[in-house]
Amino acid sequence: MIDLKLLREDPDRVRASQRARGEDPALVDVLLAADATRRSSISAADDLRAQQKAASKAVGAASADERPALLARAKELAEAVKAAEAEQAAAEADFVAAHRAISNVILDGVPPGGESDYVVLDTVGEPPVIANPKDHLELGEALGLLDMERGAKVSGSRFYFLTGYGALLQLGIMQLAVKLATENQHTLVIPPVLVRPEVMSGTGFLGAHADEIYHLEADDLYLVGTSEVPLAGYRADEILDLSDGPLRYAGWSSCFRREAGSYGKDTRGIIRVHQFDKVEAFVYCKPEDAEAEHQRLLDLERRMLALIEVPYRVIDTAAGDLGSSAARKFDCEAWVPTQNTYRELTSTSNCTTFQARRLSTRYRDENGKPQIAATLNGTLGTTRWLVAILENHQQPDGSVRVPEALVPYVGRSVLTP
């Protein structure tokens, strides 16, 4: 949720953020009105409770002649308090709904617009010149790395088996990401992949994209689409010790996405699937440290992409493509030869205090006063990386060169049919 102090002091900034996202700026006025009504209802209920308390005292001190009138007044006040508390509860519910309806306020410099309005910040490496390149599925099947047909037989469309060196290659990516993360002060975590509704909602994933999430109705639990979710919930309702700097984690988990609304998009191969593995970096820090931590996460992602030796570019994602929790997001997109374009491999988001406010994750400032923490996340490796590795490192004879950093995990420097 956004900072109410910012809302009250600078509502125009929140309206501008909404417009940049392509969302309704009128929601700001709805929230301002709900905030005013809520505060007014609290004041009214408090005032009536004070009157009721005074009336009760008066009854105890009253004479026999005065008592009936005072008892009647006390009864009236009790009923009024009950009604005021009901109004306060309704006002609170309206306020919470209005508060949660507004996405995080974007940071200065974020490009306005939608998915195609990103800004390219950097391009690294030259796309390889490959005559008649084969796509990752053709290569993967010929090399015995993946099996889409049996994945569909067992689980349905957009499921797959990774087999042999394909499985080793994915495990190599994950272990390389873990090695980089742990060498850079991130504590490795293998989290639950089922979370409670309050955790999923707290991270902002039950908004516009709720239909992409698998929900187990019998248990009222959600399958996570990223370990960002359980890691954000990991320290919910806690006061963190950030006196020695940010708390950094790296979560390795299987992830699940329904990919609702994406039918017809990337149906071939493993670019857009229902289940995949991922290593996700996650950071809790003081708000003033968040931008520096964001750049640090981006640097880790760049180092991972350098290790798998693929050309990539870094984009500053436009406001309308951020997701509700992020105030700024950088994507690293790798070159995919058969598509003749760049496709997202990593994403790192600065969520400022938006998630932590929902999840009541705080720290103590230099005066010992609790303050809302900031949270950030960043991808360090996923199953999708196999696409970029196979296609960029394919050889004319149908073999695929294994990036040097992955050879110790795979056990071979070249994968042959």
C-alpha cells in the first residue's frame, strides 16, 4: 500500500503516477475521501465513548431521583456508540479497499506508458550470426534435453520433462546463481511454495493478475509464481534489525503460473510454461538504501548473464508494465536468434515500502522508532534461460556449446545429438 503521508501531502504526485501507469487517477480522490471519512468516524466513535463513560460515572454518583433519567441517557449513548462503531467498521473497510486499489507510486525517471514504451539503458554483446538457426525446442529434442510431448501426456499443455543433460543444465544454472548470491551476502532459502492468502495479497499478486495464480480452494492456499512471495512473507509482522545493513536472501523454488490470457503466445517450447524453477534474490532494507540495492541486484543479474555468455540488453520498464507493487523495474532481455529479438530473462523490482506496509514489516530508526522497511527482488536464474543458452550457443552440426561457467555442473563442454 502507498504511504498515506505522501497521499495527504502530495496527492498530485500519486495522480501523476496513476496516469503514467494508465490507471485511474480518480482513485486518489476516492482514497482521500475514504481516509477523511474513516478519521471522522473514529473521532465520532471516540467522542461518544467518552460521553458514555462520563454518563456511567454520573449514574453511580446520582441521587435516586436523578438516576432514571441518567440511566435512560446512558442507554441512548450505548446504542449510539454501537451504531458509531458499526459506521467506523464500514468506513475502515471502505478505506482499506480504496487504499489497496492504488498501485505503488512510481519513482522519478520511470518511463510512462505500456509494455512497448520501455527505454533501453544498455546493450551488451553482439548477436551471433547463425545461418538457419534452430529453435530451442528443436535443439532440445534432438539433444535429448527436453520432452514436451510426454510432458503434455502426463500434465497437459505447457508442461515438459527436462531429461539427461537438460536437467543437469538447469541445475547448473540454479547452482551458479546460488553460488553468486551466497558469495554476495545473500542467505540461501528454500521456501514453501504454498502460501496463505494474506501473504499472496500482501505482495500485490492478487490484483489485476490474480487469474494467473493457482489457488487450492480446499485449503485456501496459493501456489507461488516466484519465491519473492514467501520471502516477502518470511519476515511479515516483524521488526527487523537493519543496523548492520540490508537483509539479503536468495530463494530457490519451483514456481507455478496459469498463464491465463496468454493463449497463442509462446506456446512452442519452454518460454511460457506452467511450472519452472527459479532462484530469486530478495532484499529488506531501509527506504533510503533501496535505490542502491536495486542497482546492486541489477549488477548481480548482469554478472549471471555474462557467465552464460549471451548477448542481452537492459531496459527501464514503462510504468504501465511494472505490476502494482513495483515503483521501478529493470529487465535484462537476452537475444533469441530464431525470434530475431530480445526476450526477458531477468527482472529486478524496487517495491519501496509498498509490500512491507501491507505485511507490517518494520525496522527501528536511529531513535528506536519503528518505520516501514523497503523490499526488492531480482531474478538470478530460471528454466527459461535454457532457451537463450541453446539458441545462442548452437553449432552448425546441431551440437550446443556449454558456457564455460556451467561445464563443471553439466560435465561436458559440448552437447551432441
